[in-house]
Amino acid sequence: MHVSRPSRSNGNAAAGIGPHRPRSKPPAIRREELLDAAERLFLAHGIATTSVDQIVAAADVAKGTFYLYFASKERLLDALQERYVRSFCRTLAAAMERRKPDDWLGRLLAWVEAAVAAYLDQRALHDVVFHKAPVSDRHTDSPAIDQLTDLLSGGVRAGVWAIDEPRLTAVMLFHAMHGAVDEAIAAQRMNRRKLNAALKSFFRRAVGRGVPA
């Protein structure tokens, strides 16, 4: 009776070597998985009660792997803040890009609507990742303000509106948007249509374009 012998490839696979051996994930992916795991745990349980041990367990990595990417839980939180801001700005940029390059007012109003939606849709995450950040650190140096400054400056160069201080105007408009959304949330009077209309009217007046007929 002929007995087949196990192939070399099967033996290698059983030993965990050879072409089917699981490979380490690229560092960028591993880092994102740690951030994803931390984000889920922070949202569910809060930052203070979430440990590094819980984060690495949720990400299915060794504890030492965590420290290859983040010196501490606080540095991971910094990375979550940066990721939030990048995502927020990408959303605003995409909304503006749906308007023609020379439609300065349309791009400004698209920025407003996208900012309100992004803030409200990610409110829980925003509140978690920025829970300890001083107000001055949260917004004054925000890439979103840089983005709005560029938009206002472009409109000034195109002669669409007259703004003496595009950066200062951007800071004030950003805080107006943020404050209006916070007030609507706190007062439990959330009506996105009315909120967007009020902010768009305010932004129009700020750049000297008034209210549409």
C-alpha cells in the first residue's frame, strides 16, 4: 500500500515558515490600527480609564509594539488630534473643490456647510480627543484656519472682496462657526438648515457680500 508523504510546502506551512508565513504589517498600517483601537476605546470608555494594555489588546499587538510608535498614551492622543484635524481639513477641501476655482463665494459657503456637518458628525470624537486641550491650542494654530485664510486671501487677490486682515478674519470666522455650533448643541436647538443659513449670512456680511436677493 502506497502512503503519500507530506509535501515540503505543507511541512513548511505547518511550521509557520515558507510562502504562507504571516508577514509583519507595514509600520503605517500598524500605527493606524493602534490609533483606531485607541479611538474606539476612548469613545466607549473615556481616556482616563483606558490603559495601554487595553489598547494593544484591541489592536492585537505586543505592548512593546505600542512604544515603537508612541512614547506614551498622551503622545497617542496627540496623534489622534492630528488625524482628526487632517480628516476635517480634507472634508472642507473636498467641499470647496466641488465649486469652480473662481467661484470664491461659493467655495466660502461650501466651507461653512462642510465645517458644520463635519463638526456635528464627529462631535463625540472631537470632544474626546480635545478634552484637555486649552482653547487657545485647539484652534488658533489650526490648519483649518490656515485653509480659510488661503481662501480669503485668494478672494482678495481676485478682487472679489475687500478684507484688510485675511488671517484675523479667518480666525474670527472660524470661532464664529465653532461657537455657533457649540451654542446650538448646548441649547438643544439643533436645526442644521437654520444654523447653516445663519452662518452663511454672517460669513457673507464679513466679506462684504451681504445677503443674497
